[in-house]
Amino acid sequence: MKRGAVLAAWTIVYLVACSAFGIAGAEGGEPSLQLETKIPLGHVSGRIDHLAVDLTHRRLFVAELGNGSVGVIDLNSSKGVHRLKGFREPQGVGYVARTDTLYVASAGDGSVRVFHGPALDEQQGIELGDDADNIRVAADETQVVVGYGSGGLAMMDAESRRKLADIALPAHPESFRLEDGGSRIFVNLPDAHAVAVVDRTTERIVAKWPTGALGGNFPMILDRQRQRVLVVFRQPATLAAFWMQDGSMVASVETCGDSDDVFLDEKRDRAYVSCGAGVLDVFETGEAGYRRIDRIATVPGARTSLFVPELDRLFLAVRAGTGEPPAIWIYRPTP
């Protein structure tokens, strides 16, 4: 289906969602996410992909995929202050605070470009060859991991900025997450209808969990407290929880369509799912399962987001062509 038709279809879904759910709050009261401000991105065309944050300098990095650029936003002034250009479909962005370094992965040429310091001076990057996508930074900030190609994870040393190893996968990786305090990486493989578990010490796949009839597993987050892997599927639109130890599904619930990001708010025991259908779904998390407590209307196509616990804010990327100017919408969780 052509992009225009896809957007039109999601517009219909969005209008139905607004009609059915409006912007009603959790349990019919105050919305669980309050729209606080909108930061204009300026002349940015096309799709917007993932986001990353620099807490030290209070900067937000925005992968402006359709525009071939990365926007740099000053969160103190709520303004765009810089734009890095010349990318071919930038998708993933990752920031290493310890070395003050930004990594940008691009699908169009398979490159990972590297920028250092307050001025974001470009350094030597690496060429992965094909469809460089999501980026994750290890909790101790010693490694940067990039998903790419028809099936691979590139392991990079955060100090030397050199590739250390490649881990082969049976399909292209979408969202993946690194285990804190352990060596496992959990990887969404939608084309293989599976979640892979990789050991980054041995550089091997140690388990593969089939997802059965559930497909389009793009977003993922780890619920460390409950030892669960939360995965959001697009076909059908479902939030599912898998037990970290053996991959058994322990809970599932319907969610919004065309999802691309999911995050946990551990302070409030909530999960946030951002969807291109034009909504944010909010779930109450617990040992027994997951219950949707709110559906916040946004705009069609706004499917990428970033929740930053240190700032207690959810950032939502709104692209051009949605009836709204391209911008980052900032939500404050309540209470």
C-alpha cells in the first residue's frame, strides 16, 4: 500500500479512536499523560524515527529519517539548536555520556557515524553495509550495539569506537534490549516470527522463542523487576509479556495499531505504547498482568517516542503531513 493510502487509513483509525476514547483520563478522571509543550522541528519532511537524550547537556537527538538529518534540541530552552545533515535514512541514535559521543545509524548506506563533544565534531565511524537500524548502549557504557542488515548485531567498543565483533541472526533485528548486570541481549525478529536471546560474551544465540500467530514484533522493553520481556506486536495489535528465563508467555492484552516504541514507568508501575494509529496507550503493570487505563489521542503517524525517567517526561515525535507541524510533543505523567 502506498504511503498516502497508509496515512489515510490510519487517519480513519485515529478518528475512530478519538471518537471512542477521546482524551479521557485514566478511570475517567485526569489523563495519565498531560501534554506539556510542543517543540517545533522547523522544515523537516518525512518520517521521524528514534530519539536519544543527553542528560548532562540536556539535549534531545531526533533521527529525522525522511529529511536525512538529525535534529538537536536544547531541552532548557525548548528549541532546536542544531541539525546534523547528510545522512541516508537515519534510524537509530545512541548517546554515551561517559565519552560525550553520539552514534547515528542509517538504513540507506549501512553507516554508523560518530559525533563527539558539545560541538558534535564528527569522528571516524564504521560501515556496516546494509540497513543499520536500532542502537543500544550498555548500562556501564563500555559497549555500543547496532542492529543491521539481514541479520546481525555489531558490537562496538565505546572507548575506541571500533567494531569488536558481529553476532549473526536469522533475520533483521528490530528493537532489542541489553540485560543489566548480565550478558543477554533480547532481540525482536519479526521476519522470523521470533524473539532471539543472544549471549554477548560468547557471541552466540542461546535461545529462540517462537511467537506463533503474533507477528510484527517491533517494540520491546525489559521489565527487570518482574523478569519479563515486554514485546508489542502489530499483527494483531498486542502487548505480550514473556518470562525471561524460558520465553513462556505470561500475559497479553490488546493495544493500539502500528506501534513502534514501548517504555516502562517504574515509578508508577505503568507501560507506555506509542502508535502510528494516532494514540498513546497507557497500561497498569502488575504481577497478574497488564490493564489499559488510558488512551491518549495524538496524531496519525506519531509512532516513535522516548520516555526519560530522570526527567519524568515522555517525548513523542510528530512528523509533517499529519495536520500538525513537525515537532516533539512532551508529555508529563500524572500524578
